[in-house]
Amino acid sequence: MLHRHLNDEHFSIAAIDDVIARGRREDWARLGLALLADPGLAEKVRRVCRPNVIDPYAQRYHFLMNYVEERFAS
């Protein structure tokens, strides 16, 4: 799936938000691999997820925020 603001595998804030909100499994896998390759990307994910975890029904954001907090605890 082509996501807005995603070019050359560069995950901008908008691209991360788009992958979380609309992405399929393959898109999540690419984001996961990018996180493993560049742990600095975890802070961008936190910035995207933080405002969305207020909503208890935003399960995708909760899932990814919990993953990043556990995997990349600083």
C-alpha cells in the first residue's frame, strides 16, 4: 500500500501516522523492520501515538505505543 508522505522508505511523522491508521500487515512489518534498524525512530512513533492513546478505542495506537515502550525503553 502506498502511504502519503512515504518516499524512499523515509518514515516521517505523517507517514508513521498513516501506516498506523490505515496500514495493512505488510506496512506494519516494514515499520517494525525500520524500528529495529533505526531505534531513533521510536521517538517519532511515541510522538504520533501519545495524543491518540487518550482514546480507549484507538487500539492500533495503543498496541504500537506499548510495543515501543517495552522494546525501546530508555
